Amino acid sequence: MAFSPSSLPNKLILIIFFMSLYDCELAAATTTTTTTGSFCNRTCGEIEIPYPFGTTEECYLANDTYRGQNFLVTCKDDGKLYWATKNVTNTTIQISQINVSAAHIKILLRYIGEDCYNEFGQSQSVRKQGQLTTGSFVVSTTQNKFTVLGCDTYGQMTNQQNNMTFFTACTSYCASLTDVQDGKCDGLGCCQVPIPQNTHSLNSNAFSYYNHSKVFGFNPCGYAFIADTSVYNFSTKHLNQMPSEEERPVVLEWAISNKTCDEAAKDSQTFACNGQNNACLDVQNGEGYRCKCLDGYEGNPYLFDGCKGTN
């Protein structure tokens, strides 16, 4: 018997129509996911590059006009990942980790505040300044602290907000190595203070009260820098040797656009939290919003089906 659509009940025709429409929408969503993920290079050495970050225009979140190219990264031939946005010193910043669920990236800074002297109290070099500009990202206030090392050192961090300059400082002192204890930053050889909210650009400087003349035998230099407190662990050896970049990473917080969740959700074409099993959160440090997998799910909330059930 020949098949004719007219032989089908009207309700069945409507069901088939809506199922076809759903399949088209699902296919479109799947296509979007593919263009943001599957054919893109998602690793650099041992570092994962999750969306919204990417190494080419097709692979990172490029329609965020407020963030610009802050999600664009570069993988070098040596297997190291770099932020395409250059620092204030016109140098590229190395990235050691991207955490998509926490909306954090860890970066490694080559330059920090440094102040060194010889046994006569004469400066060994021009005082070095640690500089950082983070584009539209912000320095994490929960993960980092301004850290100063030395036994004759006071450190100062300056940052600009709303055409005003803010100062953060602490003093580190000790008379001998017996005063200092590994793992402690309590003002003896090492001090730490919190980072101000909404910090995009900062300078770190180290200074001396007596040109290290009283402590030169074990502490010729003072240092000032930002450090992730979950990684940096003070050691007495740092009084005579600058901690390496890997020992003192900096955590930056990133977000989408400069809108709140309610404002951003009005434009479904650019809203980043349109996927399944995710939610939108307004950021508390800086501007914008971020996406989060719902409880019971984990994965990448910026992909349409990136949040998978944990059961």
C-alpha cells in the first residue's frame, strides 16, 4: 500500500514536525560546540587549553568585545603556553594552568621588585620593579597575597583605580637567621598582606632601611612580588636567592563581558551560559559574569553539553 502523509492523523503529523524541529536545534547546538572545541588544539605541552581560551580566532571566545583578545593564547615550539596579551613591559606572560571551573589562570612572572647591595651598602644595580597589567582580567584577592622577603626590607605595591593610586605595603625584618622559620610569613624574613579588589595593573617595589649593611652576610637583597599562597612556601634560602617563577605563580580571575547575568541573558546570541546543566554567576571581583556547572555535574560550562553528571 502506498504511503501518504494525508493518511496520518493530524496529531501524529504535529508530533513528527516538532521532533524534526528539535533535531534541527540540537544539530545546530552540536555544530556550535564543535566549532568551539573538537577540531581546535586543546593542549600545549602538558597544559590543557579549555574553551573559552584558544590559539586561533575560531577556537576562542572572540565575540566578547569588552574582553577583546584576552582569551587568545599562543603555544610556542618549546611546548610552553603564553598569553597573547602583552604585559606593560611589552613581554609575553607564560601561563602554567587554566582552570575553567574556577575561572582562574595561573601565570609566571619573570620580573619582581628587587633591591640588592654589596658589603659596603652600595646598590648593586638599578632597583628592579615588578610590573603587571592583566588586561580585563583581575588579580585574585582570594588566591594571592603581596609578599615581601628580606631582613631589612619594606615592600610597596601600587595600583591604579578610577584615576587614583592605591598603596599596599608591609615590612620584613630580622637580626639573624635564627629569627626566621621556614613556611612562616609573619614579618620575620617574610611578610604578606592581601591584594585590593579590582586590581588590573600594579607595580611592586622593594626598599631597604639600612642598605642591608647589618644583614649582608645572609641577606644581601630584598624582594617584593605577588604570589599564589597555595603554591609559594617561604624558605630561608630565599633570603639569599630569589624564588623562581614556578615557586611564585600568580592567579588571575577571568569573566565574560562586563555585564551582569541578567543583562547578558537578554542576548541569547552572545550569552555564554546557554548550555545544558549550567548556571550563571555574577563575579565579585571586577566586572562581568562566569558560567558554572550545576551541583552534581562537572566539566566545561562554556560548552553546550560540557557539564556531565558525576553519578
